[in-house]
Amino acid sequence: MVAQESHQHAAPQGFIRKYVFSLDHKVIGLQYYFLALTAVFVGMFLSLLMRIHLIWPTAILPLLGEIKPETYLSLVTMHGTIMVFFVLTTAPQGGFGNYFLPIQIGAPDMAFPVLNMLSFWTTFLAYVVMLAAFFVVGGAPLHGWTGYAPLSALQSSGPGEGLGADLWITSIAIFCVASLMGALNFITTTLDMRAKGMSMWRMPLTCWSWFITAILGLLAFGVLLSAGILLLMDRNIGTSFFLPLGTINGQLTGHKGGSPLLWQHLFWFFGHPEVYIAILPGMGVASQVLSTFSRKPIFGYKAMVYAMLSIGLLGFMVWGHHMFMSGMSPYSAFAFSIMTMAIGVPSAIKTFNWLGTLHKARIRFQSPMLFAVGFVSLFVSGGLSGPFLAQPALDIPLHDTAFVPGHFHLIMGVAAIFGIFAATYYWFPKMFGRMMDEKLARIHFFLTLIGTYCVFMPMHYLGLAGQPRRYSQLTELQYLHPLIGLNTFMTYAAIVTVAAQLIFVFNLFWSMFKGPKASDNPWEATTLEWTTATPPPHDNFGGRTPVVHNGPYEYSVPGAPRDYVMQTDPATVAAH
């Protein structure tokens, strides 16, 4: 471990340096968090428009008018892109990871504070460029969040595939650069900045999840960045990386020799690790919260770490299961199918270890615990449909149906959002020095959990019944008429679920200023962030460097004077 003094910087002076171009990892973490908060409401609004159009396709909406089929596809594209990149990637890793990784390992800041600041503002620039696609001539692209060529590679392939698509690709490329900078910072900080006594095996599982996520990001985002650059070249300077010889409206495209499947390989080589970039921090938070509120050590700490490492490794070997429809060799499909089934093993280990932590525990059902249990519930519910899609014989008929959105929204989308909620309710007292309202939190939890199940569980049934995805209008299809009632129910459930998030936003901002004052350790937790002042001072520990003597989950230790042992407590009692 390097000397931490070389990484320390003076406390900022002035508003701009303190709150805008800040080098403090805590301020940068909050910047990421509130960026993701704005993005999630944009993404939810777009999804509501999609659901409304599916049920009432001829409705004339205030300010928006009629949603045309091409507009619907643009909503699909932008909803998926904003949620995956600017919410599910930004909040868990950029927000909470930036804020709490240095504090949990006993460091005064991230290893590279200037790079940290640049990574946020580059992400912000990417977000602005993405939103700009709505306002240019032709509007936002309609090629889906996966950007499949040749649709995405030709300027003339449809509405929104002009400047809007260029902005979309540019935004993702900028986001990749930001993520690469962040990943380098996380890895270096974890390896070089740990306090005395903080071995890797004493790190909280949250730190392990952020560390493994950073490794995935470092390996995956470079591939997507390269693919985006090649796609821009195909679109603007006449190269043929992804475009074969073909005609549009009877005219030769002028391209030849390219392969649309090359884009799929490059995108999904990034895209499947991206699923775990979104969900691994949630796994870490769930582990942290379940142990704290169960008043028990996490069941199988090392098994949990090895499971996350296995998920990270296997995540790079399964990208082909997104491409069973592309006509790949049955031998390749078989190999990808086997690897996809294998990745369920470490996920199952984590699930059973969470259940083992809850078994015979003295559970405290406070709001962070509720959302952590909700995370496990959604992760398991969404994961159960994964093995179906891992089989080529089943995936081929199901792939272009509503079954697939039902699966990945539960396991990756809403589960990750529940991880973000659990982290927010758990760390809010430390970040803002006040407590959130527990009654509002419980109302928010139950409405959101029930609402998300009412929206996404029926999608599996709709998929089995043959309802296609990406279709802008289903009311004209005779065989889908019996499903209109269920679709209507899902739309009303989505409206209620989105409305429930307003309770969370009110609770968040009201509690920042009016919530009851929080103590330094309101949850009686053990990790280092609860040993410092609330909110933490500029250098996290008020000029002293903590010394770690214990593991991160020492709860209910026999012979201890209280039911938890802080990581900084002298090692006078035999640990678990």
C-alpha cells in the first residue's frame, strides 16, 4: 500500500471548487447520484409513453400529440439507453461507489481526484449529448438500445437515423471514456489506498463488488468504444465494417464486405458484462444491508467473494446467448448455452448465502432491509426465467416476444433499482446527517414492489402467448385481442408505480433539510464509514488514519460488550 499522504489535497475554497468542479470523492459521488436521479425520471417518463401508446395507440397527448410508430421505436431506444447507461451504471458505481469506497477502506480520497472529477463531467457531457438527440432534425434514433447494424449504420435507413443516431453513438463513446477513467480510479484506489490492517479479506462486500465491477468496466467499455468509432466511420466516411453490399429503395448502398454480425459480437461482448456492471454493486449493497439488519455475520463471506469473481469471469464468456437468433452454428450455440447455465451457479451461491444470513436472525425490518429483501426477491424471480432463454431451442421462439423484456427488467433493471433504493435509505444518514421518514419509506417500498411485479411478471405470460416486442401497436392483431385486458392492467400498474416514486423524491429532499438529526452510527453497523463524523469531513477521518483490527461483519460476537464489533475496535474478542 502506498503512502496515503501523497493523495491528499487541501480543502476546497469557494462554491465552484467545492460543489461544481470538486475533487472531493463525496461531492462527486453525490453529483453522479443526482445525475442518475434526473435520468431515471426521464427514462420512466419515456416508458410510460410507450405503455400508453400500446393501449391507446390513437391517443392525442398534451404537448406531444400522437405517437407515431417511428416515435414509439425512438422511445424504446432512448428509454433503454438512458436507463442502462445513465441510471443502472451511473448510480450504483459512480454514485455510491465514489462516495463510500474510499471511506470503507480507510482512504482519504480516491487515488486520482482530478481524474475522478473529469470522469463525472465527461459522463454529464455524454448525458447532454444523448438528450440532444431528441431535439435535432429527424429526432432520436429508432434502432433500439443495442444499435444493431445495418439499421444503425446507414444515415438513410429511417427517421432518426441521421444526426440523432450520430449523437446517440457519440454520447455512448463519451460515456465509455468516462467509465474507463472511473474504472482505473476504482481499481487503483482499492489496491493501493487501504488503511493499515484493511486486507482484501477484511473489505466489505460492497468494496469487492465495486472493485470487480471496475475490472469489468475496464475490459468491456473499451470494446464498445472501439465499436462506436467504427460505426461512426461506417455512417460518415464510407467504410464497411458492419455494412455488406446491399440496396435501399433500389439503390446500391456503396458499401461491401462488412458484417452486421460483427457489430453484434462487439456490442454483446460489452453488453453482457454490462448486465453485471449494473447488478454487482446491488449484490454488494444487499449483502451489507442483510448482514447489518440481521445482526449476523454474512453467511459464507469468502464464498460470496469467489462467487462475484466467478460472475465477473464467466460474464465475458456468454455474450453469444444474445445471438442465438442470428443463425450461429449449433456447436457455438451449445457452448454458449453451457456457459450461460454455469453462470447461474455463483448467482445461486449468493442467493443461498443471503438466505443463510437471514436464517434464525434477529431481523430489524427497517427500510434499507425491506429494499434489500426486495432486491433478493426480484433477482431470484427474474433469474428463474434465465435458464429458459439459455436454451437455443426455447430462446429462438421466445426471443422476439415480451418474455425477454420481462426477464431482464426483473433481474437487471428493477433489481438494480432496488439495490439503489436500499443504498439510499442505508447511507442517507451518513451522507446528509439526517434520517429519512420511515413511514413514507415503507409506503414507497410496498407500492414499488407490488407495482413492479404487476408490470413485469405478466410480460412472461404475454411472451409465452406470442406477443411480440418492439411492435408499436398490437390492437390490430386478432390473436392478441385476449391479451389487451392484461396489457391495460400492466399500464395502470406502471402509472401507479411511477407515481410512487414521487413519494421517494419528496422523502429524499424533505429529509435532507427537515429530517431528524442522525447519530454517527444509527444502524449500529461495523464498517469504517460509521466510525467517522456525520457527514464525513473533507479527508473522511478528521486527520487520523483508521487502523483495522476486525472483519466487516462482526455481529453477535460471543463475549463482546455489545452485539456488534466495529472494524476499528481492538481485537480483544475472538471474531467469528
